[in-house]
Amino acid sequence: MLESTVLIQALLKAWKEAIESVVPSKILIPQGIVTLSQVKLEGPNKAPLELEVQGTLKAFPDPNQLPDKKAEWITINYVNYFTLSGGGVFDGQGQSAWKMNDCHKNKNCPKLPYNLSFNFINNSIIHDVTTKDSKNFHLNCISSHNVTFRHFTISAPDESPNTDGIHLGRSTRINIIDSIIRTGDDCVSIGDDTKEVHIENVTCGPGHGISIGSLGGHATEKDVEGIYVKNCTFIGTGNGVRVKTWPTTPAQLTITNLNFEDLIMDNVSNPIIIDQEYCPHNLCKRDRPSFIKISKVNLKNIRGRQIVKRQ
């Protein structure tokens, strides 16, 4: 097993050479198991760049071992025409950290790292990799454009708290296709200022389904529009497709052009839910209705079954 510092030094050296290259480059992490501390890989790059991970990367189990308590585990920023591939696994080893996630009752709860954080990623594809047992969100994709996730696998147990699969925010033209997401929170969560999201042929469950929101908690939030969820299967999830907005919200935004088509709900508690009084842990007042306008919600060919145990 390689030492974390050895891999990080080699990876940073290879990354620096790759982003300076004027011809396409590939960085290979071969098969094997490697324990890896935090790493941040940043562009801009001058030519297409691929990171091929064939092995299993393991995070430190104890988040207190991380040198930067506010940073994520693996961060990739400011790259264009980037590919992440290889069939490898990003194992966050989150089991020991999940019990530390008591934010519902502790405002000073510790910041737990995401497995993967992508910021300002454009014209890129992430395919044939797995993220497993993250301590927090599995993948956070912010301020990005034209990114495709294909054959992307997310795996965590149902009881793992706040382990959203893919979270999107302030991004456009995001595709999530032919993927499997099993986790303890939203399979996909869509934040503000996000447009043109296509989710197709995704299996979700366990988890909380595919959520738009929560929205309205901050005055600066912007509109969400053009969300397409098609040919997806939800198995044993708390929700199927959900829109959640805060009441008494400082934000005035619009959520529009939502399209849910050809969905299968297999033993799903709430197949379709639009909640405009979303207030987790009683953190808000309900003295005024939500100012968020929801329009053009299209539902087509949504089928399901519910297993009821006889007494």
C-alpha cells in the first residue's frame, strides 16, 4: 500500500505537468489500494486532461486526521475538457464519522468533508467510477457547465446521514445518465441557479429520492428551470421526485419547467411531493407562505407499487 504523502506528491507533480501541456494528457492511478489525505487539483489546463483511477483510494477514517478541517477530501477546480474515468473507487470510509453528524441538534457540529468537490468544471465527463461511504455529500458540483456523469456509482447505507449522492448548484447543462445511486439522503439534489439538468436511466435507492431544493433559505438565490427526470427507477426510497421550498423565505425566485416522465416507484413512501413549507428540525417560522413560484410541472407515465404487510 502506497503512503499517502508519496501518492500526493506524485499526483501533484503529474497534474502540474498535465495542465501545462498543450497536447492531451492522461494521469493514471493504477490498481491497488491507497490511503490518501486531502488533495486539491486546480487548473486552468491548456489541453484536454484525463485522470484515470483504476485503484481504490481510501480517505482517513477519522476526520480529525485531516490537515484542513474546512476542506473536502478531493477537490478539482477550474478545468475544461476534463475526464475522470478508470473503474476506480473513492472510499470515504465514513462509518466512524457519521455519528458525529448531529447538526439537527448541534449548531456547532463539525464540518465533515465531501468525497469529491468539483467547482468551475466545464465540458467534462465523469464515467465508470464509484464513490463509496462519504462522510458527507458524495459529490458537490458547483458553478459548472456541460458536465456528464455516466455509469457513475454511489454507494452508502440507508442510515448514513446527509450523504447526498450528487448535489448541483449554480450550474447548467448537467447530465446524469445510466447510473446507480444508493445512499442515505437525496440521490440527486438540485440547488439554486441551476438550469438544463437531464437525469435519465438512473436507479435510486435507498435514499430520499431526487430533490429540487431546498430553496428559499437565502435572499441571493436565483431561479431553477429546465429539469428533466426520465426513465428512472426508485426502490425503497423515502421520496420519489420532490420539490422543497422554505416558508417565510427572504428569496423570491421561480422554479419552472420541471419534467418527470416514465418513472417507476417501487415501494416509495412519497412518490411525488411538492413541499412549500419545508422546515427541517423546526428551524423556521410558518407565519407567511413561501414567495417561491412553482410552474410548468409536467408528470407523465409514473407507475408504482407499494408492499403492504398483512396483520
